Amino acid sequence: MGTCRPTAPPVEGRFRQPTDVAWDSEGNIYISDGYVNSRVAKYDKNGDWAN
């Protein structure tokens, strides 16, 4: 079996292959972008990027 290589490098601020979405009790949104960017992005309940 060969090595799996992404077709393009990770790009800051863009999703490549989201794997799941979750919400917390305050309405914040968490999106896992797991295969290429390897991160969890957080947005507030209004959809604004939260650091």
C-alpha cells in the first residue's frame, strides 16, 4: 500500500476535508478539519471566527 499524499498543501482559513461538527452549551461551533489541515476550528454562536 502506498503513502497517501494530499493533493494540495494546507491553507490557513480554509477547510480541506472537514470530518465532524459539534456545538457546546454556549452555542459555539467546533469543526474538525482532520485529514489535511489537522485542526479544530472554533466559531462563536454568530458564526464569527473565535480564537
